[in-house]
Amino acid sequence: MPAKVQKLPVFKYKQIVLEPLYIIFDSHGSVPVLPLLYSFHLSRFGYTYHVDRVLNEDGALSNRLVTKDISEKTIRTYIYKLSHFLRYLEKFQPSPIKDMHGSSACNEKLVNNYLNDYLPEETKSPGSMNTHLAALTSYFNWLSSIGLAPLLNLRIYRKTQQKVNELGSTEHYIKYVTEEGRLRLLNSCGTLGDKLMMRMGFEVGLRTSEVSALRVKGPGQIHELFQKMSDPRYKNRELFRYKLEGRYTKRGKSRSIYFDRELLNDMKRYFDSERKTLVTGTKQDPDVFFLRRDKRFAGTAIGPEQASRVFNRAKLLAGLNKHLCFHDLRHTFATLLFHEEISGSEGRETRSESAALIVVAQRLGHSFTRDGQAPATTTRYIRMRIEMLQLEFDGELVS
């Protein structure tokens, strides 16, 4: 299990109450002591240290640590950036460090190598690089303040900044649409049908071609789900299972997808209004859920790229990142599902990442490894969850 961060919304120790406390775990589930004490310090006192250059009586410049207040948002950001560095220590074990428990032994060269050699390929973002630098500077300044490490001169070299700027020019973006971005996307859709196509991406995890594969008639198809939804025997059911046949999926494997009650209600509203109007007006009723509205082909089945076309129009009106595509709504669904599976109602991590990834892989239709684990294509959502939390927590958009 990879290293992770867990948030305790309320932590009490004797007369001390911390709201919240972030705890970093290593890959074995153990807690490195110094990062824990650092997190405790930030949560308890709300300040960090930075270096101030002062003149001595003899006129010479010297370094002095001074406190600087920081917000809860910054505390959270610093802990997650620190955990990224600690994972690096655990993964690569650079000399003289064996794992993340030995962070106080890191020297200036090691940390600067991480910032300037390893990190650029990971982040490809000048802003993220500066945040990593600020987080590590805060941590090692704190270590120095308690006498466990010398002051380190951490910096991002000019050539590194140039490299990151070049990488950034390739329009790297996070394949996740924030909650606010999703709302703006839906508000930019002109019809209920178009809105539902978008929700098929970020609420169900469908590919654009799979949106066109949804069928109305027959056992287990959408019309049957409508009947179940209104059946008193299913009044307490919130998720309704639909079997997506393999002939419509990317790898030819059938899988179960799920519509929640709210989504299914809106689907029935579309079925009884917009879709019914098309069927009545064109005298056509193909066995597909979404129908075309353009004059020449009105009432016929949408094509496999229709959801993508709707998304591309709506994202421009919504002001989203121009490089986003419909498939990124599927990534958004998977990231949200991973977060939901790993977190309890109070934000505590209630199950292992590997167990959560298995659920994500099943819902996305990913093939499992020989030992029954989620494939590498699914593990990306560990990192994407951190990016998601950062975007949502900061209130940022991907535009």
C-alpha cells in the first residue's frame, strides 16, 4: 500500500483539541514521528518558520528564523506536498536515507535534487513547483527550529524554471472537472438530454461511445429500471443496476453500471418529455435512449461521438480548459468514486487504497492483474485524488 495522508477532523489529547490533524503514513501503515510532530505543530499553533536576513552588531548578515502565520488551507497543502517528498524517499531511498522515517538526515543536495531533477517531470507546473518548495522549506525550517537539522538553502534553479515553463507550454492539465466546473458545464447545456449525456460521464463513468449504447427496451434495460423505481418493493433502493453489454464497450467485456435514484428520475423526465416529443414528431422509436434533435436526422439514434460534441460546445460556454475532453468526465467519476470508497462520512479513511481501487476498476471495466489487483491504469486515481482535493479545497477551476 502506497504512503498516504489521513485527516482527523477532530483530534483530542488531554486538554488540547486540534481541528483538524493530518497524519502521514508510510507504506506499512506506520507513522513517521517527525512529520507527525510537524503536523501537530502547524495545527496547534498555526504558524511556520521562514528565514530572515538580519545585520549583526559587527555589520555582518546572518540568518534568523521568524514565525509566519498560515491558514488551515496552507497547512493542508504543506502536509500533502511533504507527503509527496516522503513517498519519494521511501520509493527511491536516496543515500543516506533508507525511508521516510529518516527525513531529518536529508541534506541540502538531496532535497534540491528532488526539487530540480525529480519534481519537474512529476508536476510540469511552475505554480506547483513553488508550492512544493514552500512546503519543504517550511518543514526543514521547523526541523532546524527544534535543533534536529541545519538550515537548508532550498531553491529552484533557473534552468529548472525554464524546463518547467517549457513543459507547461505543452498545455498540461489535470483530467478532473471540479464541482463548480461541472455545474457550469450543465448550465451551458441547452436541453435536458444534453445535460444527461454529461452526467453519464461524471456520474456513471461512461465513455462517449457507451452513452450511445444505452437501450430502452428488454430485460434489465432502462424502461425496466423506471418500473422498478416506482415499485414500492424498491422504495428504499438508491442505486439501480444496468448491464452494459460487451458489444458496446471498449474491450468487449460486459460490466455493471449504476444510476442513482435522482439521476434515474431525470432520465425518466427526459424520456417522457424531450424524447417523447421526438418520437411523436418523427414517428420513429429506435431502441436507444438518447435521440438526435437535428432537423435532418431527428428521432434517430445518436452516434458514438455525440456526447463528445455536446461536451465540446458546452465547455467553451462554461469557460473550462479548452483541452478537456468528454473522457475527462470519466476520469472525474473515477476520482470521485475512489475518494468516496476510501473515505467515511467524517472524512476518515475507512478502507485500504487497494480495496477502493478494485471497486473503481470494476465500475470502469478495467481488466485485473493475475493476482486480482487493480491494474496500473486504475492506480492513477491515487494521485488524481490528491489533485482533486487540492482543486476542490482551493476552490480552483481547471479553466
